[in-house]
Amino acid sequence: MSPAGSVPTMSVDLASSEVNNDPFPYLNAVREEAPAVYNPAVDRWMVGRWDDLRAMLKDDQRCIQDAEFFDDIFGARLFIADQNPTHKEYRDIWADSFRHGFVQTYRDELETLVDGITGPVDVALAKGEEVDIMATLASTPALFISRMLGLEENDTDRFATWAQTMNGIAGSVVEGPTERGARMREEGLEASRAMCAFAGEQLDQRREAGRTDDLIGLLAHSPIGDEMTQAQREGHISLLTLGGHETTHKLLGQMIVLLGRNPDQRAAIAADRSLVRPAVEEILRFAGVIGAVVREAAEDLEIGEVTIPAGSQVLGLPTAANRDPGRWEDPDRFDIFREPKAHIGFGFGPHACIGMNLVRLEAEIVLNRVLDGFPDYQLVEPQIEYGRNWFVRGPVAVNITA
Ligand code: HEM
């Protein structure tokens, strides 16, 4: 919905290769321009300042999810698209499984999994071969979320492919109303239907077997799950799969790139492993896997001196807020030694990422293992190619040598 009158405006093609290759100059410019900026190229408002974005994400009654966007992806109303109180009721089915303390119980299993993946990487690197991290080590999250869901090993690849294709739906928002955008969306929706159908079979199996020892089993036997339609139950499994695969896959790729480009900081972490944690947080702040979150103004929203009219679509930009100079000194510098401060890479408020503790654990284990096995790795290409979707941003391939 185009705004009436004079408002801060920046028309930028979000799918252009300039923005995709390096979105930060554009995101910084949006943040500097005004508290809220209208982008006619995608007919959406953009909010990128730290305080404004947090206030917006906290207010899930006036600043609501774009429910239609998610309903379309998953074919049903899921907690990611809902407001409280329903949102919390549904989210709570799995909230305990993702709490910090519980996630730590996966540590041994995850370390074994990562060792299994890095073993062949060590061997190949020792032979002087190049290894693509995205095709090897960065598959850890896909394998692990599949385990948490209780999937058979040979179903993991199918799930990973569906999740990857489904990400095209978010990418189609970036593309705008183009032929390519329409195709990405259609392919994503097809993958979603396939994933939901498969999830339905898995739910039936858990019900028949009376199993509650995995995430699908918890949903199959939850009283709240009983209140959902079958489409909602299937959609929720797709949601976890989608959240669990691509995001962390890309984060791990970003981690290898950033520490590849900053060998001094990498050496410091290798020498003092208490730096692993702050390094992961700085990677999340600086790299910005989730470029934008989508919201709708349920009523007129006052963001600073700008009014976003009711009914408008809004893109919250965590990647811009994470580089707000009002919060961080020299924010465009990657610095694992900076004073620890919360970032907004996992969102904020009721919809903040349910998987954040798992992500942190996965990234810490992988980073420790890289520093044990091949601490002096080199990036083969100085320029890394990023996909055409900075909503979920990460490298396409990261080739390294030892
Ligand atoms: C690097 C990895 C990840 C990043 C950067 C990330 C980031 C985010 C962000 C920014 C949001 C908020 C979206 C919004 O406000 O609209 C979110 C929500 C969510 N994430 Fe993640 N995520 C990651 C990994 C995961 C994992 C591993 C899972 C599941 C296993 C997951 C599941 C979810 C779910 C289900 C939501 C919706 C929560 C709600 O609406 O209450 N994410 N994530």
C-alpha cells in the first residue's frame, strides 16, 4: 500500500546483484536515512534502527506477522504467524526441547556427529585437496535437526532439499514481482507441499508407535497438538525443518569465511577457547544471516517521527540494527574482542528464534573442531559468491585448503 504525502523514501531493487553481494551499504543507508523508510520498488517499509526495531518486534499486537505470507508457505496457520496468546500456546509444545539446559544434553551426540563429518575433511585437506565447507561441515545442522525430529538417516537429504527450495519463497519477496520471483515462489510452495505430506506420514507413525522421544512425537501426543488441524501439525514440522536447516548452514559458512579473512583473530581463538563463544556472537552480529523479518502494521505505527500507515508491509532489518553506531563502536568492523552486548540476529520479543541455543551449541562445537583439525586453513577464493537471497544470507560455496 503506497503511502500518501511526503515520506522518507529510498527506491532500491532488493534483488540486484549489488545488494545481494554486499547488502550492508544499502542497509546502513536505510538506517541512517530515517527511523522508517518506504521502498516503492517492493512496496514495503524498512525499519533498521536498534531501538525502533526492538520496540516494533516486541509489540506483537500492533505489529503483526504477515500471516498470509506464512499461511501460503505452510498451508496452515502456524505459531510463527500468530499473535499471543495462541502463539505461545503452540510454541510451548517445543519450547522445553530448545531451552539452554536441555540443548546442552545434545552436546556429546553433536560432537560425535561433527567428528564424523570432519574426519574425511581432515583426510582430504591433509592430502592437499580443496574442500567445500558448505557441502561438508555446514551440513551438520541439517543432520542434527533431522535427528531431533526423529527422521531416518536416508530421509535427511530429502528434507534438506525441500528446506532449501522453500527458502526461495522468502527470496521471492526480495525479487519482487518478476518472472524469476514467481518461479522461486512456485517451486518453494511445491517443496512445502511435499514436505508437509511427508510430515503427515511421520506423525501417523509416531501416533501408532506411541513415541514421544523426538520432536514429531511430542507434537503427535500433545493435547495442544490435538486441537490443531492435520495441516497445522504438518506445517509446524516443516517450520522447524526450515528454521533448522538453511539458517545455521549459512551461519557456519559465514563463520569460516570471516575467520578465514581474519587469521589473527582466528589464531587468538585457537589459543584461548574461552573466545569461541564471543566469536560466535560477533559472527551472528556482523554477518547477519537473517537480513529481514516481515511484519504488517495492524494500525498506524509511529516509528520515531515517521508514521507507517495501517495495513502497510514492513521489513524489519536485524542486519542494519546490528550495525547501529548508537549501540556499537565502529560497527562495520569484525571484532571478536568487542564488549559483549546482546544483538538482534535471532530477532526479539515473542517471535525471537526458538532454536538460538541449538545454533550456538552447533557453532561452538564446529568452531572448536575446525580449530583442532585445521586451524591454519586458507580460503581458496578471495571473493565469495552469495546466493540471490539476502533474507537468509550465506555463501554458495566456501572452498578451503589446509
Ligand atoms: C543461524 C541460525 C538462525 C538464525 C540467525 C535464526 C534467526 C531467526 C530470527 C531472526 C527469527 C525471528 C523471525 C521473526 O521475528 O519474524 C527466528 C524465528 C524462528 N526460528 Fe530461527 N534462526 C536460526 C536457526 C534456527 C533453528 C536451528 C531453528 C529450529 C531448530 C529455528 C527455528 C525458528 C522458529 C520456529 C522461529 C519462529 C519463532 C516464533 O515465531 O515464535 N531457527 N529465527
